[in-house]
Amino acid sequence: MSRVRIAILALIVVLVGAAYFAAEESYVLNITASVKAPPTVVSKAVVKDPLQKVTQDQVDDAYFRVTGANLATNFDPDTFDCQQADTNFPILVPINTCVFWVMRITVRNLFDNPISNVMVTDRFGAELAGKPLDSGVPVHVEVITHSRGNSGGQLFETQYRLLWCVTGNLDEVAEECVKKGDERDLLMPGERATLDMLVFTKLNPNGQIKLQKEGIYDPRFQEYTSPCTPDMEKDLCYELNSGATAKWRDTKTGAQMSESTDPIKIGTIQTTSLTLNTDIDYGIVYPGDFAKDDFTLSLSESFLVAGGQEVHYSMRFDPVPCPAANADPDCPTGQDYPFIGDYVVFKRSHSETDGAKDNFLGAVLNSKDTAAGADGDLSDHWFVKFTAPDFTGCSQKAVSDAGTLPDSEDCASRDLRGRLTIQVTGTDLMK
């Protein structure tokens, strides 16, 4: 916010009777005011590249310190990485997944005179934990425990509260930033201060209880545990923070002032989105044979419960590597099986009636459109058509002396393979 100066000029003309003043005599009173913008507290959900501020090991270590998940008997810390969260608006993150942000808070003094007793407070969402990234910044992070409202108060949720003394030192009893008699007591005109906080999702109380009592890490209790639905406000149903509030004292007037930012909203999405019905095995075929099989790709049941959401996916067909240690004598380790992909065609079923022309590289499914009352496109039915090549010298039309098709051992054979990878490329809440 740029500094704004507004000069207000009021002209008051006083006219009184001629008995007291000479004719046409008047007086002018000038009234002015200078209106200035207060310090602006900027709270952003993201530093666009958070791994420039924190390492992956630091993130994982912070998660382990808060949850103790690395002590669970079924948890492998060497294969665990808390994932970098979405940084673009609208911010959407997967459920049941540890994700992290670096949240930056900046205070700027736009006055012409110093300000003092500058304190910033904020609260993270109950699903989150956090820690400052710069140990030299005088910041206090406290954990607040309160009942979630369960019967008997048996389950408790913790919330992280931030108190940052931009100037001075923290008086924890009064919860104020007090002067200490040095250069840190003032934020000078034009000066700014910045705090970077690591913020990450944690286990909910049920998950912590299971971990403490049974020594089991259960990812079902990893926040966030519920997806947003389209009927929620702006489709973003969680808050990263409550909104940073700055309080300070004007050294010229002595007045105490404050300013707050809005909360940063987050949306959550279901991650287990697709199911695949079966593998395809054409068995023994002869050169020139034509075979057709199919598979169905569907939205998972849990994803349907989440409401109107879209799933974008793409498919890739690759050769299958030969097994290790030369386990297959016909396929040396380090090579691939002969690729069946050169002889197959993928075709989406004509029975699909959703009107969408899905393709191999960018297909879309969507769950129920509640606004339209329709079922949406819940599954894609794909046919895989295979024509066996004649590289063996054994034609489908060749017959033996008995007038029958030759047995497989009468012809040179090849084991053709391919691996179809279906990759979810994105999920979106439907509008």
C-alpha cells in the first residue's frame, strides 16, 4: 500500500453586520489535514519456491518432532517426504497427505516518524503446526489446547499461535512488546521486517492417540482428513491462518494503532480418485490374429462422496523391462520385452454418452454435478485392439497335414508385453 497524503482545505467566510465591521471586511480560516497510510502487514500463503528457504530434511524433521510418526513400528522415515503444497490461487491440497508451505509476514513503516511496541499475532488453522525459520527473529510460538466439543471432552485439538515482536522484547504476561533500550526498540520510517514461518499439516487427535497407545501411524488421520465440497464458501473450506494482526504505537502522538489481514483460504480435494478393473492378457495368438479386449477406468467411491469434482488424466504405454538377475532366460536383464504397443490400438468406447471426446493424452472424468442434477462422466470404457504380427514365419492360414492350425510349439514364439500407466494430472472442484 503506497503512502497517501490528502490535503483538505476548508474555506470559512465569516460575514457579519456592518455595525461591527467595515463593509466587505472578511476573515479566512484555513483547515488542513494529512492522511497517511498505516504500516501494512502482508501475509502470504506462499513463498513460491519454499525449498529456497527450507530443506526437505528440515521439513520432515519438524513433522517428526510434532507428531512422533517416525517412532511408529509401521513407518519408514527414509521413504517419507512431506510434500510441497500448492502455491497458486485457489490453493488446493490433497487430503491425508503431509503438505507444507513457507508463509511470509511483512511489516512496513510508512509513517514519517518511527513506530514502537510493534507486535504481530496470528493463529494457524487447527490442522497445522508451524515454526519460525530464522532463529534470530524474536518470535514466540505457543501451542493452545482446547476441546473440539466431543462428548466428555475426550479429544483435544491443538492450535499454534504466533507472537512476533518486530520491535522490543516480549512481555509474556502482558503479551506486549516492550522497549529494551537499544536500536531494536523502533521501526524506522521506510524500514520493513519480515518473518518466514514453516507451516505444515499434522495428525489429528485420533491419529495422535493411535500413535501413542498402539505405536501405529495411520495416514487416514493425517490432516487434512476431509475434502471440500462445492457448496462450501468459495469451495475453500479451511484457513491457513486466522489473519495476521499488527499493533504498534506512534512515537509522535503516542496513539496505539492496529491493522489486520484476511485469512488465507485453502481447499482440499480427494486423492484416491480412480479405479481400474483388470489387466489384459490375450493369451496365445497366431500371426495375423485379431483380438480385442477392454478396461474400464472409473472414479473411486470415496471420490464420488466428495461431490462435484473433475479428474484429469493421461495415459502412457511403455515397454516392460526384463527382470533382474536374468530371471527370464529369453529376456536378458537390462533389456525390454518385445513391445506389444507397436501392434495395439486404444479406442474409447462409442457407448460413452457424455459428449466429451476424451483422448489418450488428456482425458477427463467428473463426479455428480449437483447443480444440474446429472451423474456426470463417472467412467471411461476403453477398447484395446491387437493384431498379432507375422515375424515368426508361421501364418494364421498355415495348416498342418491334418488340416488343423499348427500348435504353438510348431512356430517360433515371442512374448510381447506392454505397461499402460494412467497418471492423474489434476483435480478440480466443479463450479
